[in-house]
Amino acid sequence: MNKEQIINAVETAVTERGCFLVEVTVSKDNDIEIVIEKEEGVVDWEDCAAIDRVMHETFNQDEEDYALTVSSAGLDRPFKVMKQFQKALGTRVEVWLKGGKKVKGVLDAATEESIVVDGSALPFESINSVRPLIDF
């Protein structure tokens, strides 16, 4: 199985749970990781279990051996898709720029070309990663 087949198999279940796909990876050893995010709120165990069920109903592990992990994008992972940026509008983020500089602030806007943090536009071509900022 490949990434596209997996996406096609789980897409409906992901949407029905009020979630969206963040990332699907398939290693050469057939270790599959499906990362989801909730449109509103947080991903719970039932969301992950529903996607796991669909995968096992669609792809028979006896015919094609694979290991499966379904998880939430979590607070420690960088944003991968625009929906994550849109969901995070108005919240604090940590932006790692190319060259090693780090910017912290409120995510004001996000487009396909750039994000705006505390009023400053940062083009994606200058960004290594963006993740939620949790202050303790």
C-alpha cells in the first residue's frame, strides 16, 4: 500500500470525526503513521481508534504486514498544513527561521506565502518550522 491509498481509505472517517489529515508517512518497512488534528477542540482516543478501525477493515494485515500508529499532531510538533495555521490564529507560536533565529508571538495571519506574527510578515521561504508556544 502507498500513501495515496491510505489517504483515500481514511479521508471520509477523518472528516466524519471533525478532523483533518496533517501527515501520512509510510516507511520502507511498512510502518505507517497517520497524524490528525481536530477542526475544533482536541483529538481524543476515539478519533484515533476510528481511523485505526478503518485502516484494519480496508487493509488486511495478514495479506500485507504493516505497523500502524494513529496520533494527534500534538503541541510539540511543527505545523505541516495550512489548516493548522488557520486553527492557531490568535494564539502564541514559536517560529524557527533559517539561520537559527527564533521568533515568539501571536499568529495574526497565515497565507500560502507567509505568516504574520505580532504584525511582522514572515515568508515561508525564510521559515524552518512553526509550532504552538506553551508558556508555563
